[in-house]
Amino acid sequence: MKEPVTSLLLAGVGGQGVLLASDIIGKVMMRAGLDVKKSEVHGMAQRGGCVTSHVRYGRKIYSPIAKEGDVDILVAFEKLETLRYLNFLKAGGKVLINEEEIYPPSVNLGDAAYPVDAAEVVRRQFKDVLVIHAPALARKAGNARAVSTVMLGALSRYLPEVSPDDWKNVIAEEFSEKLVPANLKAFDLGRETT
Amino acid sequence: MKKQETKGMQQQLMSGNEAIARGAFEHGVTFAAGYPGTPSTEIMEAFSRYEGVYAEWSPNEKVALEVAIGAALAGVKAMAVMKHVGVNVAADPLFTVSYTGMNGALVIVTADDPSLHSSQNEQDNRNYAKFAKIPMLEPADSQEAKTFIKLAMDLSEKFDTPVFLRTTTRVSHSKSVVKIGEPSGGGDRRSIKFEPAKYVMVPANARVRRVAVEKRMAQLKEWAETFPENRMEMGSADVGIITAGMAYNYAKDVFPDYSYLKLGMVHPLPEKMIRTFASKVKELYVVEELDPFIEEQVRAMGITVTGKKVFPYTGEFDPGVIEVGIQALQKGKKAPAAIPPRPPNLCPGCPHRGLFYALGKTKAFVTGDIGCYTLSFMKPLQGLHTCICMGASIGMAHGMSKALREKGKGKIVGVIGDSTFIHSGITPLLNMAYNKSDAVIIIADNRTTAMTGMQDHPSTGTTLQGEKTKELDFAALAKVLGIESVRVIHPLNLKKTTSVLKEELAKDGPSVVISRGPCIFLQRERLKTVRPFTVDTDACTGCQLCLGLGCPAISWKTEEGVVPLTGKKRKGFASIDKTLCVQCSLCFQVCRADAIKPAGGPS
């Protein structure tokens, strides 16, 4: 018998905090008594390449990665990256998009165009799409680098298994003391976004 | 760096690598040596932070294994840790320590990289187990990784053999829930034992040990039949799957109801168990990434089995690959949207950018090596033209120069990073002096092992466990090896870099240029006071010279029209992202229109 599994896929660019965000989700779900596996590929991540992280949780998890067409929620930390991994999303899956644009080398050089209409392309295929301007909310929270925490806040509304406090407890542990208040605020601002 | 949070926590989310380090610590492993290499690096980093252990970065994997053999000979439980291609470097001692065995315990961790996420090849190191006659365990997740390092140590002691622990990127870098235990290694195991017949592998002794190895492997084959981590999980008898490692999880994910023979030990295989399992199921599959290592052995037993006929030889699997293979589905992968790729790139401010920009102007053929600088092969720098293995740049540059003779004069350059030079560059450089080479070797010295995430090495002056130590002087070393022309440059000074390269290429005989500029990640203090450069859009002529640097902070804005200051037509202008610029000044140096300005005046 197949046990029900929730699959998340976080996608972004090296340096955006994708890996830390997925660590936080993993810890939150583990503390909630669920089995968790998560997987990413790093090593060249600091150098501006794509970074993805799968997080899967439920009563019993075997594979740390989801197959194509099996992801429940795609969390894109960068607009263009949404399109790169859209094929992993299941029919009726949810998409969270950070409206930030980070140009890849070919766009910088003028060899390729940045797909500015990424969110519209996604909306044509999926109904449940939330677009967030995370950098603005992070700045409002008092730390421009808290983009990943804004995204976690937005994601948290879709994960009824756990409460905001469960998230905040882990966030408070994961960041150094002086960064905690801004990240907690960033979480709230992300969570309030509709 | 986060502290090791272990006290009072029963379970933790750990990567496979962290779990191996934890398991080793709990089981009384007190010694580890390795060389950084993705996906293995975090094992040594995590292990080195535990109380009471010795851990070192050795200059390369061969040295690391020899160091670990020495430690095991001294009676302790020791690990040698490396990525898959590192085992190639360590292969010389590997094949003979299989004969000698040890006094203590020795486990060699090999982290393979299916899909070449961060490697130059996709070799399947299970073949080394068979080739070197060494047993191999393969965990499937972090909890198993923690358990299996202990089992591997026990096996090493029980059979007086080195043991392989094989992971793949997906096991090393996935995180899953691990139960934390208390350390229970037990006691001081150190001792010196004189046993020349066992440890001096001259032919007469080695012939005796050769026989002992065969006997040991036969005993291990028997033992594998009762090893609890080789286990049958019987479900539906319609389909039986023999599998190991991460592939087990993928298969269970899509086919939880089939029968499984899950092998914790992939060499040697439990033949009787495999026969029994095969007899209980209607259809038998082997699910394994890369080579048909298990499949061929099962087939040699005379058992009908399906494997690579339906599963790929190349690339890592995922649950979908197994579903498609077993159900013989015709559906191909959905092609992702055609969007610009996002390859990793040299960071803004990277010192290598200046070096390769200047090098490109010389039109030389550049033999490259393994490190961040390898990324400069891409557009627009296109700064190096080969990458084979650690250290190859120097031997290849010498070989090309010798073969081309006068045709190669001033045209052959080898580029190698500081850590890579220490790993495998010293002997080929000696060879260049000895055999009177005419190539130029550049040591791209960014003061760290950057590609794998900033590890120390013999030229940084600090050890893995944070002690201050001797610092290798590259210039003095090159001189001592017999290289007469040795120059030191700062690669972010383009004019000087260009002139030194020209001079050295024009000289007869081998030269070494040390291109010294610290990795941007070593400049955190400086970065706090960065004043980014800006583009004066009235002055930018749209010549795109600055774009030729390939800096992630510089982008092109299309806007046809007339440049206000020059009155000439342009197709667009350059723009600098002030959140990315770290004030390295390369763009300022290349701009001929004086359009790139330092913030708040010249710095």
C-alpha cells in the first residue's frame, strides 16, 4: 500500500537561501512527528547556478526526490526558475513564485531574452498560483536577505499540518540571534500575503 | 558554522555525510584522512568537529589512504574519505592493503556521483571492490549510513580486511531522520605489532597473502548469506527486485507492494540468498544505477533477470525511471520549457576572471585542471581548453609543448589551482624542469580549496582542525624543482597580468606564474565596505567590452539610439547590479569610454 506523501520542490539560484529554507521545512515536519526526507545537489551552488531542493514528508518516506509530475507545491525563489521545474508539478499542484529576476549569463550577454511573462505562462497551466514580491517584504521586515523566510511564510499557509509557532521555533534556532527578529517578521509578512 | 547539536536530541535530520561522521564517532573511530571532493567533503568536515578525534586534509587521496593505513596499522579504527575519482588516485596502496590487512580497522569511503553533478566522469566504484577484492557496503539513507559505517568497521576487524563504504551523491547529500546514540567505541586500542610476513609485500610474502585474500573473500561470501542487512522483504510474488543503496528507495516509492532483496553489501554477493529469492518470484529485476554490476553476476549464476534492458546505464535514477522501466511505459519525459540555462559561473570579483581575461588575449592553448577556474571554459571567457583530472594541466602542457616543438613556441599554457597543484601538480612540474619544457604554468592561487567550499590545504597555514601550521611557498618550491623563471602577479591588475604573461610566453624554458588573489569568500571583511561601480549611461558607447568579462553583475540593456556624450549611435548600454558588484574594478580597467565610474570618486 502506498502511504500518502507530500512533496515540495524548492527552486532558486545559488545564494538565495534555498537550502536553508528546505532544512527548516524538514525540521518543522520532523518535530511534528512525521518522517522526512529531503534532497538537493550542491557543490557548485555558490557560483550562481540553479539550486533545487526536494522535501518530502508523511508517515513513511522512501525516496528523497519526487518523480516528474508528482510535486504538490513548487516554491520558486526566482521567477525564471519556476518554468525550469514546472514539469515536476502534479496536475492541480500549487505554485509560489518570488517575483525577483536574476539574469543568467546568456541573458546578461544579450544572447537570450528573460521570460518576463513567466507567471502568466504558469497561470495558463495551473490555477493555484501565488506571486510574491519577496525582496520588498524582506526589506520591510528589516533584512533584505530574508527573502527565503518570506517564502517560507507564504508556503506555511498551504501546510495545515503545522502551526505558525512550529515554524517560528525552528526559525529562531536556525538563525543567529541578531537575525531572528527580522526573520520572524519576514515569516509573518510572507504568511499574510494573499 | 553551526555547532554540533547532539546533546539531548534523540533524533536529527542529517545528511548521509553527517550521519557517516556521527556513526564513526559513536563507534570509536578516532582517525580520518581525506581530500575534499563533492559529494564526500562534509564527512571529513563533520567528523573533524567531534571531541577526541584526529582528522586531516591530506594533499591527495593516495596520501590520505596511506595515512589511514598507517593509523590502522597502529591499532585504531581509521577512515579514508574521498570522492569516486579520488579512489583512482589512491588505487596504488588500495590494491596492496587488500593483501596486508591491518592491526586495527580501515574503512575507505567512496562517494560516487551518478549524473556527474560535480565531477568529470561517472565511474561506478563498485567495480573497485571486485577488482581489489575488498568487501563493500552500500547504505540507502542517512540512518543506514550511520549504521553501516559501524558494520563496516566491525567487518574490517573480523576479517582483517579494508572495507569500502560506498555512497552516491543522493545518499551523501539527502537528509533524513537519524537516531542519535552515545559514543561506545571502548578503550585505547593503540599498539605496535611487528609482522613482516604480513606487511612487507615483497613477492615471496605477497604470494602467501594473495592466497589469504582468496580465502578471505570465500569466507565473506558465506558470511554475506547471514548478514542481516542483506534482507528479503516479501510482498507480491509477481515481481521481485534485487537492489541496493538509493535505488531501493526509488523502487519502494513507486512499487511498495512488490518483493525485494535489499542488499546492504554489494560485494561479495550472497549467491544462495539470490537463488532463493529468484525462485520465489515470477519476474526478476535488478534495479541499479550505472554499471550492471549486480545484474551480470546474477546472470552468471544462470538466473534469468531483467536490468539494463529496461533501465539506463547513465545518469542517476529517480522513482519515475523505475516506474517507466518496469511497466515498460512508452511515455517519455516531459520536456521542460525552453528557457535560458543557468550554469554556475565565476563569482563577481573572482580573481580567476582577471587571469582568464588576460590569458584569452594571448591566444595561447590552455590546458586546464579541476577547480572553480574550470568554469572559465564557458562563454564569454572561453579561457581554458582541456580538463581531464587533478594535475593533468601540467603534464599535458609539457607533452603538447614537446610534441609541437617550435610550432608551440609561446602558445602553450597550463593553469592549475593552488590545492590542485599540491594534490597532483608537483611531480609533473619537476618533470618539466627535468625534461626541459617550454610551456608556461600558472598556479591560480586563491588561497583555498574553493570549489568544494573553502577547505584548507598545505599552503593556507591552517589544518582541518584549525591549528596553525607551516605554509607551503609555491615560488620557493618551483625554484627548488628547477624552474628558473618564477613570477607572482595579482590577477585583478589586468595590465600587469597581461605583460607578465607575454614576457613569460616569449622566454625559452619553463616558467611558473603564480596568480595570487584570494577567493571572494575569503574577503568577507572587505566586502562590508564595498562601493559598487556604476555605468555612466551618457558615456557608455555600447561597445560591450565589459560584457566580455562574463561578470554576473554586468548586464546588457538594449536601447537603440544616440549616445549623449559622443553623439554616435549605439544598440544599448551596460548596466552594473550594485547588489552584486564587489568593486574588483576589472570592468573599470577594460572600459575605453571612461563610462564606468567608481562610487564616490576613485577608490
